[in-house]
Amino acid sequence: MKITFLVLSLLTLFPLIGQAGGETKLSVTSEYIWRGTRLSNGAAAQAELTREIYHNLEVGLFASNVSEDISERDSEADLHLVQFFDMDDKHRFGIGVIGYLYLTHTSHNTTEAHISYENPWFNLKAYNTQKYFGKDTGSTYLNVGTKIPVGSEVFLRVNLGQTTYENEVEAGYKNYSDYKVSFEKEYQLGVFDLFFSSANRYEWDGTTKTKKHDDVLGVTFTVEVK
């Protein structure tokens, strides 16, 4: 019901998108990594559209192919709606909702609420859902990140995350932490990203832990469509 409401709300706003400011990005990545979890068995093609439809009110769509943790290959579309509040030119808060939609495995559809804070030095984000991707348990994700200039149009990004489940057995995983370190180089055509991502993630049935192999060294190239 929450997913349906979110989709209908965003579809109502999409006629305004053509008149709003925002950006459209197309990416190809060697591995789709989400919160330290490998979500593709190889390369993934992705698209991202964001638009400011009213004063600091942003609507967006992210799409990608996925395969990991789902028995067969699938297509994912994430819809988000977020309201930003600028305290001044350096501090911004945000509150919003995200809907994760899957073309084939619709039982994995999930709605998350999130809040964020960002400034020129770091950003902090928190996400919460009461039903974690088809599992009868809630989950919270915390992430802190920074972006540091290290050369001419070259940036170092570092992100640290923590996933917590209300019921680890129901989720099928232990609580875990993740990190991602990447070097970004901006070119006239687009942005090249060399990254390493890792997570100490274990499957869990209440008695046995099984290590998941999520260490990934990969690359992403992103083009902004004008």
C-alpha cells in the first residue's frame, strides 16, 4: 500500500518534471554495489533522474539491473521524494521517502523513510524500513561520507555504513558494517570512478554463520545528459 501511494504521488508530479531544474545521469559499472552488498554478477547499466519540482522539493528515479540475493536476474526502479531545508549556504537537512520496486520479484518491494544532513566537509544519512525487502523485520541503515579534493579534478570519497536488523534470523543476515573508498576523476565527457567496497556480511539462521564475499574492486563511468 505504501509503495502504491508513493508511485501514484510521483506519477502525479512527473508532468511537472520537464519544466523543473535537475539532472539526468547514465552510468556503466563493473559491479552494482549497494550498502556494501554486491547486487550484480558482473556489469550493470544504470540511469538516474532527479528534478526539483518546487522549492527544495526533489523527485527522482534510479534504475538498474540486479541479480545478487534474488534467485533470478531482475530490474530495479527506485523512486524517491525528498524535501530539503537549507539552514545557510553550507548546511542542508533533508527528509524523504524511497520506494524500491522490482519488475519480477515484487515481494521484495520496500519503502524506506530517510533523513540526511550535509555540509562541505561530510554528509550523514539514516534510513529505516519496517519490512526489509520481503522479510518480516525492520532495518536501519546509517551512513557517513566525505569528499576530499586530492588533485586537479580528482576527488577521494570515503563512505562508512552500518546495517542493523530488528530480527537477524528473520532477515537471514547478521548486523554488519561496510565501507567504500573511491577516487573520482572528472573529464569533459563524464566522471570516472575507481572504487573498492567491502562488508563484513554473514548469512545467519540462528545457529550458523556463513561469510558472504562482498569485497569488490571496480570502476564506474557516468555521463550527465544535458
